[in-house]
Amino acid sequence: MGKREIGKLSIFDLIVSFMIADISAMVIENLTEPLILGVVSIITLALLQILLSYLSLKSKKVREWVDGKPVMIIKNGKILEKEMAQSRYNLGDLIMQLREKNIADVSDVEFAFLETSGKLSVFKKEEKRPAQRGDIRRSLRPFSMPIPVIIDGKVQDDGLQKIGKTRFWLKNEIQNQGYRDFKEIYYATVNSNGKLFIDRKDHS
């Protein structure tokens, strides 16, 4: 299952863990059945889990099917009630998790995502200027999420559409930074200033 915390395991990971434990207990208790049957069942489950983990690593669709997708529940300081209802996530849970992050006011949040693990990721609004002594009101400017344009060598057309760019533009940008092909890049994003960040694939 890799080096993941218990809270970050997918539902499928937990099911496989419980099934392996259950089969192991039955094999130990039932002395009339051959031990090999239990061993084969455990190995089959383990191989299935490893296969799905590998497919999740290589395919975004499989990863979303197995682990689900993060859900945006706050956008521009506004709570998205429909998304919260679909995730069966109530306002009390939201306020509690914001308090844990020392955030008292929802309006101070630009974006908040409910991760597949159930944890809340929060991006606060950034201050336009340093707060001065005696200044109660704060002037905040919106925080813009970097837009992924390449993930594991694959161009994200929806990301390019969000920033109003084309594959031709992206090709020129990566060539200017010394890359010949999209497949050389593991991860690339464009920030709010239009700056392209590139993380090159590791070569084994």
C-alpha cells in the first residue's frame, strides 16, 4: 500500500486489509481445510491491491475511481452548499476544521478543498499590505491556485483552457526551458502571474 498513513488509505485499501485479516483468522481456526487455500486467497488479494495501486499511479481515471476526487467546498469566500451536501459534509464539520486551522471567519478563506482522506485543505486570502498597529480592517487580495497543465507527461487540456492557452503555446514554453517533449515532464503548472513551473521526470 506504499508509505501512506492510515487516514490516507482508500476504501479499497481498507477492505483488502480487513479481508486479509478475516481470511487469516478463518485459516487458523479451521483445521479441516488445507492451509494452501487461505494462502492463495491472501496472495490473490494482495496482488489485486498492488495491481490497482499501479494502475492508479499511471491512470487518472482509475485513481479517481479508486480514491475519489477532492471537492471544493469554499470558493472566493463563499460556501458551496451543493458540493457539501453531495459529500454529506455538514457546516459543523466545516467550522470545526477551520477552527483547527486557526481560521475564525469563512470570508478569510479563498479556497477550501475536502480531500479524499476527509481532511480539509485551506488556502487563505493574501494580504495586499502588511497590517499596521491599530488597523482593525485588513485588505485582502484573492489567492489564485496554480493550474496544472502537464501531469505525468500528459497535457491537461482543461487546464490550458482555464488560462486561455493552447498546446502550441505550451510546446514553445517547454522548449524555451530546454525540453523537447511533454513526456519528459512529470508535473507542470502555471501560476496567477503566468509563470510556468516544471518538474522533470526522474530518469532511472
